[in-house]
Amino acid sequence: MKEIRMVDLHTQYLRLKEEIDAAIQEVIDTSAFINGPAVRTFAAHLAEYTGAAHVIPCGNGTDALQAALASLHPDPGDEVIVPDFTFIATVETVALLGLTPVVADVDPDTFLLQPAAVEQLITPRTRAVIPVHLFGQTVDMEPLMQLAGKHGLYVIEDAAQALGTRYTFSDGTEKMAGTIGHIGCTSFFPSKNLGAFGDGGAIFTDDEERALFLRSYVNHGTQKKYYHERVGVNSRLDTLQAAILDVKLRHLDAFIAARQAVAARYDEDLGSVPFLQTPARAPRTTHSFHQYTLVTKGIDRARFMEHLREGGIPSMIYYPLPMHRQEAFSRFSFHGKELPVTQKLCNTVVSLPVHTEMEREQTDYIISRIKTFRP
């Protein structure tokens, strides 16, 4: 059995080597390394795949969130509701723009932001909500969009972990994660569902005027070279990365299916383990399993992870410290408050290896090793 990894990017590359190497060579041959043709081609293909009217590539997922917030033209101190259980970029970008993050506790089973929790936090200063489609499934977006419409709020989807995930509305309409809110953001960090060989990100919107702003914002605030209509940032998707991503986009549905197959095997064999809670499924969404995250029950998590490590099995904690306890946000009113669900999750979650190249032998071994643990 080959080495077990949290994500096996090298084996994935070897499977696509001929396609990827050819794409890289074409960029080198044309030597259009910044804003080359491959960037426009990839953006067009990603728009076709997701159904978004406009796709704006950028340097990374964090920049995508910052640009999305900037496109709202917010006033200093405007409030943005975010989940407490998330990667720091979701909250960090709010703070960087001089806005006020307001953190909400999450659902204990799905780990997702709930519309009812959002409604309790809305004030006259609330400008936007950032639902995070955590670990590969979407927040229940239909009631959230209805709530946003009622209160005149913008919805910016953080779909960094859920590209390729589908959400079904009550009328049967289906939309991709990142294309449901007013703006969607994603990341092409190498381990993501669609991963580059470095950093990368993209923004989705159906609003043409907003798309013009976003294209300008991520390119030094310019639409015409050397003429700058606004202060922007330098956040462009590298042409080499776009070429690689365009190859991998053709395989994204197969990648997701492979992740789902691994998750199904885990679900089947770990569902009866008394000291573990397998991932719950949120309503009306598929699950692309960017992570397969368990909740430990009544055991020493560190000892459990050590048991896995001794058997050659890596595991990770996403996330060990909630946003409301991060020192970086100590100046905000939520710092140090009690958000019990998130705090409990941070103390109990553990993620198992799940990726596109996992073999049945590996998953069987992981499952058998888990079942030998004695609390």
C-alpha cells in the first residue's frame, strides 16, 4: 500500500501529466505570463461550468473576498455577519476594509451558518452576510436570500471549499455554489476541489456593472492601462496557473465523484463507531467533500489522532480556535464571548484523508485502524 496523505497532488498530477505539461509548455511558448490568453479561456470555461454570467480571476481566494466586499462600496463600521467556525480569511477581509465583523454560531451537525442565527444579529448597520460553504456543502441559501431581500442585505458566498457543489431550490431550480448570492468567491489553493499549482482565486457575479468594478479593482483600479479610476489592488491569476486550472476543470466532476466515493465508504463503516459522529448532510445540497470531518464523542482527540499517526495515517483539525477567540480580533465586541457550538466543534472535530487519488486499500486500512482504537 502506498503512503497515505491528506491530499495526494503528485499522483493526481501524474494522471493528468500529458495534458498539464502541454498546457504549461504552450504558456511558455507564447511567453504571455501575465493576463495571457489562458486566463481568458479559463474564465470563460469556468463561467460555462458554473452558470455565472461573469467570472473574474484573481490572485487568491482571500483577495476575492476583499474585492467582493469592496464592490459594495461600504462605509467604515458597516457590519458583516460571518460564521464563527471558518478559516480566518472570511473574517480577516472584513476587518481589513475597516468594517465590523459580527460572528454567528453554527449548526452543530452540518457546521454551517443558519439563516435564523443571521436574523438575530441584523442591525441597522448590517450591510452583508458571508455564508461559508464549509467542507464541501452549501448553506441553505434559499431562506438566506429571502432574509437578505427582506432586510436589503448583500450575500457574498465563500465557496472556496465547495466549487462544483450544487444547491436545489424548492421549485427544483439548481445552481452552483458561488452563483446563488449577489457575489461568489472561490479559491484555487492546491488542495481545493479545483486546485492550482500555487495560489489563485475567482469571483462570480451576474451583475455586469459589478463585474466591471471587480475587473478594475483586482488590476490596480484600471480598465485601460495607466489610467486608474479607483484605488485597487494587484491580484491577477497567473497565466500558468490558469492553464493548469483549465485542464483540471475538465476533470472536476470526476474529482468530486472520487471524493464522494471515499466519503461513502467512510460513512458506511464508521457510522456505527460509538465515539465518532460522521458528517451530517445539509438540506438541498450535494456534498463535494473538500474535507471529511468527524466529531469525536467522549474521547481524548489528541490520543485518537496519535493512534492514527502511529499507523501511518495523517489527520487534521479544521479549526482548532474559533474566530471569537482569535487575538487578531480582540478589538471587536465578539472577542471572548461564548459561542458554544463553535467552541465545542473546535475541541472535537478531526478530518480524515479524502482526495481524488485514494485507493480502496487505503480507506479500508484507515477504517480498520480507527476500529482498533480503545477509548
